[in-house]
Amino acid sequence: MTYFLGRDVGVILNTESNAYGLDVSAAGAVTAASPGSAVSQRGNKTSIFSTSGMADVTSIDLGIGSMDEDINYMGQRTALKAEIKKETTVNLTLKKKDNKFDAIYAHPARWGVSGSAIANGMSQPTAEFGYRLFIQLKDTKEVFVVRNAAFSGHTVTLNPDSTQEETLEFKSMVQPHIMASGGASQMGNTTDAGGRQGF
């Protein structure tokens, strides 16, 4: 895993839907809405991380890997490592200010939006499945894009000085995309179906 401090990166979190994001009420009710006040719909944010990015991010763990299948051939000592799919994990730690991520994880709205409703995770994934994270490195030369990520974990930490932090874990099996910083025209692109690039 690669570890970044929050001050070294910018992070934008969207749903994969280009029409609906997520709203969270004061009572903790989660609904699909446009553009979405808790998590915005894909393409609604600009590429300017200072205004569109998540606030109070303290650290990021970025894990980039792949799942391989071992295939053994008779007479060969070394097994073939056939790549099956990518496996990218992102752990975001941020200062806890409200209950929106508690509500999204517990609702559950862990799989984003499907059409005009919250996805239930019980149907075959489509291009709208999950969340999209844009991670801009400090030198602003490139943006690492994690696509179709499931919200797979949420923890809250209470420190002795009464400062609360929460950690959001996202996991994607889709090949990540790296684009030049400021590529606003690419930020709303839909994930292709199938193949090495698809979901």
C-alpha cells in the first residue's frame, strides 16, 4: 500500500451515476437525489480539487494490485500467473463532522445508485455500480481514478483528546485510470462494459 497524508493529496468522491447522487437527512435517511449533497453524482464536480474535494482528509492508504490464477503445465516448474482482474483498495481517514457516512454505510447504500434508486447490491453490476474516487497527487501532475468501487468498510475512532476520526474503505475490481491533472473532460466518462477496462 501507498500511504499519503491528507495535505499531500486532493480527493473527490462521486457516485457512478451521471444523474443521481446521495442525500442524507438530519435523521439519517439516505435517498437518491440530483445532484446529491452528501455524495455528488458523477460529472457534477469540476477538476478543481480545492473547491470540489473532500474536506478534512487526514490520510489515504492506496493499494494497487491484481488477482492472479496459477496455471501449472506438465514439465514446467514455474506456474503461469494469469491475471484475472485488478484489485484496488482505498482507505480514507477524515475528521468526523456529521453522520452522513455512518448513514450511507448502515442504510446500506454501499453500492451507490441504480437508476433513480439506491442500489441494493443484489443485481448484476452495471456501469452505475458503486462510487468513483479521484485522487490528485500533490504535484498536481496526475489524477488516479478508482472506478466502480464498493463502500466496503467504515470505522470510527475516538482519540483521548476527544477528536473523532472515521475511516472509509473502498474496494474496486475495475482497472484504475490515470489521467493528467485538470482533465475535466475525462472526469465524467462512463466505465466501458467488459474487457480489461470494464466492470
